[in-house]
Amino acid sequence: MLLKILQSHGADKVKIGTRHGVKQFLKDYPGMSLSPSRKTEMVLTGSFSFSVKSNEADIISNTYDVKIIVPFAFPKEIPTVIEAGKIPRNGEFHVNPDGTLCMGSPLRLLQILSEKPTLPGFAESCLVPYLYAVSYKLKHGGGFIFSELKHGTPGIIEDYLDLFGLQNKEQVIQALELLGKKQRS
């Protein structure tokens, strides 16, 4: 089904196992599998297991049941991740109202993803650090082990101030307006 969708979008020479490192992702995370989707997105579901030793903390090994929705435009668009319910939905664990995980601001995630624009890169650089921080918080309490942003627009603005090296909210708005303008030929 997914191969037919890819073919209908001009990707007839793309092998599903090599597109954006899907085959490697499934090898790295054997509890995950491709799931059917009626849309142009790719859906990966299953048990996502990891084990990480941070310089600042102890080894954390954990497993979360997740659904990763990979947009057709990946890596130019960020995958969304929904976790089955192990992560509390109380606002302290950065789960959006729609159930998706808030792993960072959109531009920050795109910047990180641009360094490793594959599914294994997304897992290693975006998803695992988030799940590590959540697991550490669940085990030890307190805040996230890594820095965290405020929720919603204030957090996005805070991150864009840092990302662009700006001084105030108005500069962020101006920068985003400039980024959104089409270039003239």
C-alpha cells in the first residue's frame, strides 16, 4: 500500500526499505514495524526501546509504545509521535493536547534533523533524548534533565530568540515574516 502511494507521487524507483533509512530504523528498533496508512504518510508503530548513558546521569533503559507518523515531505517536515499512555498527560511532560509529544520547537527540530535527515537520525537526535528526559523525570522526579521550553507560543518564541540570536519578540516575528516571504526570481 505504501509503495503504491509513493509511486503515485513519482517515487516509483524508491525502495521502501531504503527511503529515509526505514530499513535501518527497523533494524535499530526491532519492536517497531510499518503500519498501513490510507494517507501519503508513513506510519511506524510498536515498542520503541532504548538504553542511554548520559554524562550527567545514570543509564536509562526504557520502552514506550509509540506511533510515529512520518510525513511524505520528510525530512523537510517533522514526524509526529504519539505515545500510548505511559507518559503522564499533566502538562509537566510536554505532551500536546492532541496527544503528540512536544520534543522541541519546530525550527529547532528541523535544524537537528538537517544534520541527520533519516529516520534513525530523527530517533537518535530527537525522540530518544525526549524519552530519556521523560524516563529520568519519572524515575527521579524534578524537572527535565535537559533544558525545557515553556509551553506553546511563549516557548517557541523563547527558542527562536536563542536560535536566531535575537533580543525580543518583535524581532522573532519579523524574522518569521521574512522567512515566510517568497523570493522573487
